[in-house]
Amino acid sequence: MTPVFDYSDVALRTLAQADVARALQEDVGSGDLTAGLIAPARQAHARILARESAVICGSAWAEAALQQVVPEARLTWHVRDGQRCAADQVVLDISGPARGLLTAERTVLNFLQLLSAVATKTAEYVAAVNSVPGNRAQIVDTRKTLPGLRLAQKYAVVCGGGANHRIGLYDAVLVKENHIAAAGGVTAVLQRAAAVAPSAKFVEIEVETLAQLQEALQAGATMVLLDNMGLDMLHEAVRLNAGRAILEVSGGVNMGTVRDIAATGVDRISIGALTKDVKAVDFSMRFTEL
């Protein structure tokens, strides 16, 4: 499936500028009191280092923060988005007025540590399923994102080699248990979805049993989410499906189970932990005078 967001340079810069403006407002507010200790004319050189191996993500956000605070800063990237850095490797060199670099520092690091963490975790899952012979499963994100940073985190998933699910409730249909119950059953809800959301990027239905899967397939489902099924049920679901619909797995996915899930032959494995259970990558900024 194609990405749900335009990841061109222009689109990323526009997104990053908006995200960074909010971040700087909450951090800097009416002004950086501590930076006032530094002489206005003092120039500095700064190096951002990754203290651990990681897949880098967030360059557009780092650049936006520096441009908004200290537009005269000069940047040299040594590792680009989607590339892996080694522990203690210099990722970015920056030169410019010391005051501005200090003011922008935390916002730059916050975006790098968050987005690189998402990209790195995604890359770990992608590597795990790709180690399975004959793997066909994509690692896919969910809507379990930090409020206000969904597109940024979904971009980070792509940088880590994963794929995007829907952006939100407006671009695609994902029919869950409560929708099925309220609409009167699997067949009825699929018929209703085709009528009320003809422009949806896709219509996917969640099932919890093999009987529901068979009913969904008979009703013409093209994407089915297999929710919290054991491995035996997943193998049988793949057999029953026989390639008719895209099969996605959700629930009970972790690094200890993802290989076995991929080995069943499903098409997609969605993991909320990619974006909601994030351990920040350790970055630091170190200054040396010019």
C-alpha cells in the first residue's frame, strides 16, 4: 500500500515547521532567560552526538527549530533520515550565534530522540520479520500516537522500514467489534461501509473468529484484521483466505512473537508499541567556541 502522507521535502518542511512552532512556544514562551547570560556576539560550534546506535529520523524538525530560532545557523548533516548511526557518532554539526543554539537545543534534541526512537524500534521489527524465510509481512503502525505528532511519528515508521496504516478516522474505514455489533453483523456492516464511505482509501474489518473471517470473505471483504488470534488460528485463517483478502494481525505482537506470526503467511502486522511505547534515543549537544 502507498504511504498515507506526502513525504516530499516540501511537505515534511511544512509539517515540521508547524510542529516546531508549537514546541518552541511551550518551551521558549516570551524568551529564554538563561540564554541572556551569553554575550550576543558570541559565536559557537555545536556537535550533536547519538550516544547509542540508532536509525536517525527528524532532520526536518531539527532544521525547523534552528531556522525559527537562529536562521543564520549553518548545518552539516553526517547521517540522514533512515540511516543508522553508531554509538557516539556525530550526527550533525552546527555553527552560529551561541545564544540561539542554546535556545533551540532542547527542541532539536526532543524531536531527534523521539522520532529516531520510533524509527529504530520499527527497524528492529522489520529486521525480525525479514529473517523469516519467505516472509511477506509488512510492519504497520496504528493510531496509538502522541497527540499532535501523529504524522511525524508515522514518517518515522517509514524511515525505519515500516508502512503506514490510516492517518485517522477520516481517510479509511476500520470496522471493529463494536461497529459490527451496532450495525447488525459482519455482512450488514460491510454493506453499509460500501454505501457510506465510497471514497475511503480502504475498508478493513476486524474479526475474532474463523467463522467471522469466512462471513467477511463471503461478503466481499478485501482487508481483514485478525484480532488476538493464536498461531494455530492464524495458520488456518491464511489457509481459508487463500489469497482473497489482505490479512493483518493485531494484538499480542512483541519481539518474542513477531517472527512466528510472520511465518503464518499474513500480509501485515500492526504494532501500537511502535509509536506509543517509545524509549527515547540518547542524544547530546556539545559546544566548542569558534
